[in-house]
Amino acid sequence: MRNKPDNKRAQFDQNGFCIFENVIDDDLLRRLRILCNEILAQQDPKHFEQQVSTGSMIMIDWDMANDYPEFAELIAHPNTLTVLRDLGFPDPKFGHGRVISKPPHSPPLFWHEDGRFWDDPVSYTDQPIQCFLMYYLTDTTPDNGCLRVIPGSHRKRHPLHNKIAPRHTEKLATYANPSDPGFSHVDDELSVPVKAGDLVMGSGNLLHASHPNKSDEHRTVLTMWYYPAFTDLPERTQATVALAESKNMKHVQFSDYTMSLMEPLRIRYGGKAHPIEIQWIPGKNLK
């Protein structure tokens, strides 16, 4: 890993995302490619028919991390934890992840943000509740479906907020209407090409999408969702997060190896605070 965060935290707070180079080593990348190809081959064809825009949306929960140690190694990778610590997040917690693989010659991913805590006042501050950490298994460019973002849209309302669907819908996922505003280009969007093994970290509230994959190869990304400062959040926020992620954190009989990696990242809340209702639509405080 060549780079140190330096002003990365300021970039993250201001733009809603930042990039770290060479976080994942070649050996783990190789093993993850093999594993993801095997998992993709096991899926029912209907899964891909329902996910034309994304390509795939295969859940990586704690069971999956236990069954496939490569995922646990990625989730708890020392370089990743160093990145988070240097950004000011020494005690991150892991929720779940996805295998998102766009096949050759597939359409763009629609504009969306993944915030689901918009009834929580914390969502309107610089204190992040939830962040995505993306690891692409191949180099990405606008030609093969690299990420697109709207910098600053995690903290400032953008015209797209009033035009796009507040959640992933069947019509968007199946690319039923290519003219939908979710597939549009906007003047202030930014393409984010990266190298395989780089890490893209973004706020869960950031508007993001992807270019179409015009290449002859799959473009696979592992998107992992973390709560970077869970124990610093207000108790009601902790209760909300713990409830939201509970279905992804079943009581798995972990192997000793997986336990050693994953246990420090487990979300735990034992208080009595009442959870805040999940809300996917930004409120009036996003201005």
C-alpha cells in the first residue's frame, strides 16, 4: 500500500469519497477472482435477469464470510483497518457486502444513494453512520463500467434527488426504461477509474452510479458496508444499526480462523434505546 491518508479525511468529509491505492495484494486478488467466478456460476439465471443494471447482487453476510475465508480476509484486511484507523476510525464494525459483477456489454448502473437512516439527525452531519468500501477485481475505466459519483451529494441536495427513485426498483434493476433519469448523465458527475486492488471508500449517502460495461470481460466489484465509528454514534443510532444488520449477523459456528478475523468487527449493542425507523428518502434538512 503506497499511499498514506494525509488529507484523505478532509476529502472524504467534503466530497463523500476517497481512493487508496494498492490496498489488496495480488495473491488475495487472485483468490477472490476465482471464488467470485465460482459463486457467480452457481447462481440461478433468474438472478441475472432481475439484475440487468447491476449485473449481480449476491449477499455477503457473516455466514458467507465463514464459509469462504477469502471474504473474511478481505473484510478484516490489515491494510483496510489501517486506512480506517488513519482516517480517524480505529474501531470499525462490519455489516454486510455484495458481489456485484457487470457482464460484458451490459447497461449502466442507475444513480442512487444507499442511505437508509435519513430520519436520524446524524445523517445530516459530517459524522458518518455507514460507508461503502469497494474493491474492484479488475482495472476499471469508463469503457468497462467504472464508478461515477456526484461529489458532495452526501451532504448537499442535488437536482437528481428529486428525480430518481428513492430505492432500487424492479424497473431500474432490469433496465426497463433506459430514458429514466436514473440512467442520465449530469454535468457535475465524476468518473472514478481505479486499479484492481485499490480501495474506494464512500459515504452511504453519496449519489453514485456506473458507466455501462462495453468490454468483453466481466467487471466485478466487492462492495463491503462498514460502520466506521459505530461506538461513537448516539445510542438510538447504534440501536437502529444493530437492528438493521441483525439478519446479516446470524449466530454462525465460526471456525477459529474466521473468528479471529471477524469478531473484532461485530456490531454489538446491549442498551435499551428505541431504534429510529428506517427511512430511505432524504428529508428537508438535506439542503
